[in-house]
Amino acid sequence: MLWKRESSEFKGLGHGDVVTLDDVSLRLKVNGRARRISLRIDNKSGEAILSVPHVREITQAIAFARTRLDWVRKFSAKKPKVAMFAPDMDIPYRGGTLALKSSGNMASARFLKTDEGLVLTAGGQDDAYARRVGRYLSKQALEFAQTYTEDYAQGLGYSGVKVAIFDPKGRWGSCTPSRQAIRYSWRLIMAPESVFAYVCAHEVAHLKHPHHQPPFWAEVERIFGDYKPARQWLKTHGHSLFAYGAG
């Protein structure tokens, strides 16, 4: 039987090992905090990650992955090539388009209003320029997240929620209810505002409901409204936000 053959073939595999099934490579991730076997595409590296709660479930996970190889091929092909922020590049910003320009010096990034609309200028060359733009976008993301997080949190009776920005590989936000701390991906500032606001509502709802059961989704809908379009946007277009690099 297939199960027995795989038990023998993949014996001894562990965290970090790479398994090749046909033409698809999967990196194993053993995570004791995981509740179930899962398969995802790393938004940064493009690798297929097969996660298991325990090493003894690796054989079962590989059998599951075999049924999802077409899915892996499809979504791996969607992963965009990463382009570093550079002058004369147009990037998505809060649902619109933002033009990047060079200031011609070593100045920090800042917005300028021009006849052509809002542009973001920064100084420096190559990686230095990209880092300045990335830091500025992170600052804008933090300000947006703080405003919406505070608003939604007050609606649930919370105050003083700590907000931070990070650059995760496979999630848009992270909530630690015990610390009243929430982190958001800075890349959300490149998504439509309604999508970023939805993620804020999603993470704030986790302060009260640290799960994804029906009461959680009911809370999200109560404080945000119809969240389904925003959630679908992330599923359909979220990978495109990883097409940009900040050095």
C-alpha cells in the first residue's frame, strides 16, 4: 500500500528537511503549536511549506501533500519576482498607485504633492534608497494600524493595545491577547484601505476570541461589517504585495 511504502521511504525525516514528490519540493516544518497538518506557499521564498504538529505525523502529511500537488504548482507559479523599491517605480498604495522618485540627495523619504499627484521621494542609491522607502511605508502602516486598532478595540472595551509593524512570511497580523499586543505586516499599506482595516478588525477580535470559531467571525462582522470581500482580496491578490523589497 502507498502508506506503507511512504512510511519506509521517508523514515527519519525531520524539521527543515526537503521532500520531493514528482516535480514538487516541500520543506518540512515541525511546529508543536500547530493544531493540524497544513500546506502553504511561503510568500517570500516561494517554497511550499508542509507543517506538522509532530514528527510522527510526517508520513501522514506527505500522503496529504500528494493530493495537493496541483495546488502547489498553481500557486507557486503565481509568486511574483521581487523588485526592490527604486526611483521611477509605481507601487500600490492604499488602493491606488504611488510614484517613487529620487530626491537627488541623501534625504529621508517624504511625500510631495505635484501636478501629477502625490509622489514619494527619497535619497540614496540602490539598497539605501529601498530601505528609506521601506521605512517610510512602515511608518505609514503603523499610523494606519494604530488608528483603526484603537477604534475597533474601544468598541470591544479594550484600551492601551500595543501596536507594532513587522514583515512576516505567511500572515498579515498577529495578536497576543495576554499582552494586548498586535502586530501587522507593513505590506498592508499597499493594499486597499478596506483590506487593511479588515485585518485590524480581525486581530482586535482575537483579543476577545483567540480562535476562528463562529463567535469570532460574528465579532469581526459586528465591528467591521461585511468582511468577506476584503478577506477574498487577500486570498486572491495578497501574494502581489510581496513583489516589492525594501532592502
